[in-house]
Amino acid sequence: MDISARNSLRGKVKRVLPGAVNTEVTVELANGIEVVSIITKESAERLNLTVGKVVYAVIKASDVMIATD
């Protein structure tokens, strides 16, 4: 797989919560940090996402905002 996004985080699927339209996927990175993504149910099924499967969380963002209280 080649992709233009620079932020690609390798991890394992920790949880898959399917809904009526979307699926919430939790990916655990090597350092124990979790990344949560909401994808279409159809995409989750096509990717055959199951707990323990190695995946990449690909982050494509042109802006990263910082906030304080």
C-alpha cells in the first residue's frame, strides 16, 4: 500500500462497535495509546475488521489546532 498521508500509525484493532450506519473502531498503538475512528459499516465489513487484526490508522489533516482552558 502506498499512500500520500504522512501520519500512518500501526496498531491492532482493540474493539469494533457496529451501529446501524457507522462502526466505531478502536486501534491500540504499540505504546498503549488508543485511536478511535468512525467509519462506515460497509467499510468495516469490507476490511474484515476483527479484534487483534493489524491495521494502520491513517490521519490526513491540513490543520492541527491547540486549545487551552
